[in-house]
Amino acid sequence: MPKYYYVAIDGRTGEERKGKIEAASEEIAIGDLKKQNLHPTSIKSLSKPSKNKEKGGKPSKGKSGGINLNLSLGPVVIKRKELTTVTRQLAILLDAGLPLIRSLRTLERQTKNPTTKTILAKTADAVEGGSTFSEALAQSPKTFDKLYLNMIRAGEAAGAMESILDRLAIFMEKSARIAGKIKSAMIYPLVVMIVAVGITSGLMIFIVPNFAKVFDDLLEGEPLPALTSAVMWLSDVMRERIYLIFGLIAVLIIVYKLLRKTKQGKYVFDWTTYNIPLFGPIVAKTAISRFSQTLGTLLSAGVPVLNALNIVRDTSGSFVVSTAVQKVHDAVKEGEGIAGPLSATGIFPAMVISMIEVGEETGKLPDMLIRVSDTYEEEVDNAVGALTSMIEPLMIVGLAVIVGGIVIAMFMPMIKIIDKLG
């Protein structure tokens, strides 16, 4: 019996599965996989290619290396902003009483984005074919992440899809708002840094060499000040050995990427980011806001606490936070609450721990987590504003020190020259 290699999405977890299956044909193999709640995205025969294919003709069915079903839509992905809009619109349509399929078809007709139209059409086709909404969305894992899928599953189980979609839209809007604040705070220092590098490079490549010729002619081999010698050496490197600088940058990038692949490296880099001056507090507050918002949204949707913690761990975006959440998950699995193990991790402030503890005691943990998220979102906004006001003078002073240092280095030998001429 022919064997087939398949790539499929697990309808229960939304994860990608790979393996081999025996079946009389590709259609039967697809059917067998769907019975296992696996939704194939590609499937190809492991049999030898037919003579027709070897001769350059059209491959025979089942012998061509398989049919790419492209149910995952390959590289087709709905952008986050567009997905937020679609989620909000779908929640409104369902709340108005329209059936799910009709709502999807309505959005498909209305959207002008071809990517969104394609995914909505595929999703609607899958639902019409008998799949649940979450199973249909799981066929597009690059667009709908674990958090999205689990929220939809919770909505299906509770029969409150419109409210779940509304919460999802609010969650994505808040996440986008926080990310936007961070990006806006980074734009100014990035622009100033580019200007500083450009000015410094221009001085070192075009101006400093002219001074070097003057010094050689007028000082006749006399030793230069240490600062001047250092600037001259750096100028020579930038003009004649620029490949060394690019090579060093390439090595640092490679080492960084290799270290980021290890658990210890991830933890060290993320921990350093948490504690770096100026930027560290913003990163920490953003992580706390994201953690509270994600966990609160999942719990309010009815997702079991252990599943919610797993999703928060996988979507935290920080290895430090994911490690802490894993410890909390293990403790909760043993019967403990969330506040105690979270406090033991040492990365969450006492105020957050206290509010979570109150939420557990009163049975209003989801609401308390959302309040924590709102509080820290406001603190992120204030911290970004303060950082922007602090960075401006610091960057100007830094640029002045660099340019001023080069100028001083060039004028120090001029004193000797003036004395010699006098």
C-alpha cells in the first residue's frame, strides 16, 4: 500500500504535525487524517515517480510527489491591524444575529484586501464543509495563533462567540497600542544615532586624514598625543580596513543568534533587557501588562487556568517571563494558587502580586488582572513620555562629546606646531 508524508494542523492544539500514513490513495489518506482531527496542509507520495513524470510529461495522480492542499495558505498572512478589524466586524455581525457562515461571507465580500479575502473564503468553505470555527481557523496557523484559537474554542464551548470575539478585538487593540508607544519612543534615538554615526564617519574618513598629512609635514615624526594617535588609528581603520568593522559586526550578530538559541543565552539577554537603564523599566512594565492582559482575557473567556498559563507562557515574548509562568503553572498543577508562586519568581512587583491575591480570594481574578493591565499600560505611556524627554538631551550631549573629542584630538598637536613656528 502506498505511503504518504503529510504536514497537518492538530485541530485540538493548533500545532503543526508531521508524519507518514499508509492509504490506497491521497484522498483516502486525507480522509483518515481528518478522522484523527488532523487537517492536512500538504501531502505527498513516498512512492517512486512514474515513467510519465521522468519523461517530462504530466505526473500521474498519486505519483507526482503529492498534492499541495495549501490549506494553511502558505505565506498568506493577515496583518495584525487588519485581523483586529476583521475580528471586531465579525463580533458585530454575530451580535446582530447573523449566522457564522453568512457573517464570514459578508466580510469576504466587503474586504478589499486580497489576503484577507482569501483566508475568509477558505475559513467559510471549511465551516460549510462541517468543520467547527476553531478547526477552520487552525488551518491558517500563521494568522491565528494559539491564543486566538483557544479563545475561539472557549467561545464555542460557552456559546458566546460574539462576546469572545469582542474581547479578542479589545485585547489586540490594547496590544497594538502598547507596541505603538514603544516604537514611537525608539524612533527619536534611532534617528539621532544615525545622524551621529553619519557625522562621525564623515569626520573620520574625509577630515581627519587631511590633518594627518599636516602633522607629518610640520612635526617631522614627533610623537602625537595619545588621544590624537587613537583618532588617527581609528580613521585609518575606517578608510582602509572597513572590512574589519563589518566582519566584527557580522561575528557579533552570529554569536548573538547562536546564544539566543540556548536557554541560558535567552535568559541572560532578556534579563539584561529587563535591567538595562532607561529602557529596562519600560520593557518590564510592558511585559507585566501583556501577561496580565493575556491571562485575564483567557480566564474571563472561560479557558481553564492551566491551559491559560500554557498560552501565556508561549505568547509572552520574553524568556524570563515564560520561565516564571512555567514555574507558576507547575505550582498550580500541584494545587497551589497563582499569587504565591508568582511572588517567588521575583520579577513581578508586590502591587501586582497583592492585586492577584485579592482577585483569587474574591473570585474575581480575571477582572483584577485586566485592572493590572490597564494600570501598567498607563504606566508604560508615562514611562515612554519620560524616556523621550530624557533621551533628547542625553543624545545631544553624547553627540557633542564624540564630535568634540575628535576636534580636541586634532587641535592638540596644533599647539606644538604653533610653538614650533613661533
